[in-house]
Amino acid sequence: MRAIHLINGPNLNRLGTREPAIYGHETLADIENDCRALCEKNGLGLVTRQSNVEGELVTFLQQAVDEGAVGVIINAGAYTHTSIALYDAIRSMDVPVIETHLSNTHARESFRHHSAIAPAVTGVIMGFGSQSYRLAVLAICERMGTR
């Protein structure tokens, strides 16, 4: 089945308990379930992966290509601001990649204002809480013409 790959980076496994005033009360499993339902509604599967390790995130991106992903949604967490390795992995992909964040990183600490991966992705969606992920699913579906 054609699938979108949803890749989450460090500390996102702590959603629901980690700084809920910033990140909300939904867990990563809640977000994945919502995205899965939206994918299924559009005739797609959803592959989900999370790691706190930068190299594993690179491997997940490579696996997405190898497994025929139709698109990738990535919240690289703190690695968004520092990872040239993720930038390089995304640049090697020929499917839409959407960078996603729960919070508006530009309204936060200055070190969060720069994204090292933004120049490599298709688009960036941020600041809408868990809705950012669903918007990313819809963006990929629109691009594919399944919506």
C-alpha cells in the first residue's frame, strides 16, 4: 500500500507530559492515530517512527525512500536547528517532505528561529499544535491528487 512516513525526533515521545502549555496534552500516539485515520480516508497507509538519535532519523528517511513512501512528514525536534545530516538525507529524496512543528518556532527562543532542514523540504507547517500534522497529511494528499 502507498504510504506517508511520519518521522518524529527527540523528546516527541514525551508529548502529553512534556511542557503541555507549549506542546499540548495529546500524546504522540494520539497524533499518529489521527494522521492514520486521515491517511486511510485518502487511500493511504501511514508508517510511524520516532527516535531520540539523529543517525536513526537519517536511517528512517533512507528507509522511507527504499520502502516507496509517497511523502514524508518530519518533526526533527531540536535537530531541526542543527542537523546537516538530516538536511543531506532530505535533499536526496524525490518525494514531498513536510517539516512540521507543534509550536511556532519563530515565536520562541532565538536559537529555534533557524531551521537547518527548511531549505531542503517541500514546505513547513508550524504553530497549529497537533493540527500541524494533519495539515501536513492533507498537503501531501493534495499534491498527490488523492484529495
